[in-house]
Amino acid sequence: EFLAPYGPDLRNGLTNHAPMAVEALAALGRADAIMPWLEHYSKSMLSRPVARERITPENWGVLLGKTERVADWNVFFENELKEYPWREVLARWTERLAPGFCASAMHGIIRAGHAVRSLSESDTPARIRELADGLGYWAAAYQTLPTAQNIARSLPAQAAITKVPIVPLAQRKFSGTIVSSLEALEGFSDFAPVIGLLDGTRDPTQTISDMSETFTRVYLANAHDVLSTIVFIHSVT
């Protein structure tokens, strides 16, 4: 309820982490820390943007990735969640949005994930609204990565990661956000086959567990200052 008047971004242009952070604190048994933390963090938050034009079942496809339409996307998902059970909406839209999972440096899917965990504990109007906002943010910031799926998917995560090519120093483009580095991959042709390296035929639970462990190792090997800590912790999440 405290977060309802606020939007998905901060005054500094980065993502509003409050919905994700407070759900994590609750899940960790630290509900006592939520309101004091929010009182401090909310000074950096922006007001919720105002919806402008209706998104429909007919035109939604052309509006993916339109960040300026985030409020319209939020309203769209609020209506979807009024009409259908939240698990049904989640199943339908996760499939549709999955190709753009790196939306806003993965914050769309991360925020939706936190909302789902909270709804699994208790189905309330505030948590339904948060799922709508998470899905809306994911859709508005929708971004795909270069892909070439003609590589046999045969490797577990810890082996696949060793085959991922490193972007040469001279080709790296970073303008202050993870998104800028992901956008630069469009100009690095060696990245496209990476998605095909992983064996996607195994049990999804085990695959996700293996990927989590793999990227935890990546994080531990590469996090050496504030920036690299922030960047690589997102690969774990």
C-alpha cells in the first residue's frame, strides 16, 4: 500500500528496487526492517506515471518495449488480472514476454518473480496490483538479445559458461547502466550463438539450480567493486 503511489524508476534514472527489496525482507523474516528502510529509500522514488492510451489484446504486440507506455501496460495487466485468475495470466504472459527477459537489466522479470512469491503466500489486492506492475514493467522495457539457435544444446550450465566469448575491451560500450552493455551486444556477432550452448531439455528445476550456482561462481570471481557487484548480482537473481 505504501508503494502504490510510486512508479518503477528513481530520480537518478535507475530502477526502483523497493517492491523487490521489501518482499525479500519479508521472505527473510525481517518485516520489522521494511518500514524504516522504505522511509529512507522513498526519498529517491518518483510518482506513478499517468496512463495515456489503452493497450488492447489487438495492439499489445507493437507496444512491447515502449518504456513511455509503462503506465498503460500497468492498467492493461490490472484489467487482465481482474478478468482471469493470476496464475492463468502469469502462465500466458510469461511465455509471451520470455524472449525479452532482460527488460531493464532483468528487473521486469525479477519484480514479477517477487510478486508471484508474495501471492503464493497470500492473495491480496495489493499483491495483485504489484504483479500487474511487475508484468507491466517487463512488457514496457521488453528487450531481446541477439540469438542464433543453430548450435546444439548439449552442455550443463557450468560447462556452457566457459564457452561464452568475452567482449574485447575495445568493443565494450557502457554508459552507466547494464542496459547499455546489453544493447551493445547487437554489435558483437560472437554472442548470438550463446543461447544455444545450454542443454534446455533437462528438468527445469535442476537447470535453474545449476544456472544459479554457475552465476554465483561468476559473481564471486568478478565482483571487485561497487559497480561489478551490482552488475553481477543480477546474473544470480
